[in-house]
Amino acid sequence: MNATTIRTPVHKRTPLHFLVDGLQVWVTYLDANENGPYGVRIMWLEHKYSSSPLRHITDDGGYSFHTFESYLMPEGVDIRTGELETDPEKLNRLQRIWVEYQNKLGEEVFSV
């Protein structure tokens, strides 16, 4: 994913709210309304004193994660993907979130 604004109408599929490492996470598949799967959105609290979640998206099955911002527009929601996440601590947490989400959905998980 390149840092870009994507104006693709999407809807949530299988949204879940749960804890990983004792911290809240919100994960959902995003599907393009007319073109099938788009990616997986992960919002998560970095520590117990966080007031707003970090936001990441993956479109390759949890092998890489990009930051993102979303904006409510009259036509829908615009998503702007950002930098590829490279922080080892954040990547470890994101991968644990990914595995837990897949487990909760009952899907087979391969090591990342």
C-alpha cells in the first residue's frame, strides 16, 4: 500500500472487540462494496493510559501493517494509508492481535 487516499465504499465484516495483552482492540474485515475483500482494519490501545487507539490496516494476511487515518466525507469515508509499520514492539503486538482475531473467527492461522 502506498500513502494515498482511497475513495472506495467499504463495509465491515466480522467486527470484533476483545483484549490482547490486557488492552482493548477493535478488528474488522473491510470489504469493498462491489469488489470483495479490501483489507483488515485494526484499532488498538498501545497502553492502559491511551486515550485514543492506534490505527493500522493490512491487506496481505497480517504480514505487513500500514498506519491509516480516516475522514468522514459527504460521499462516505476516505482512508489515507500511511507509512509501513517498522517498530518491532508494535509489529509484535499487531501480529498477536491478528492471530487472536483469526482464532476468534475459527480460521486456521499460519505463522507470520
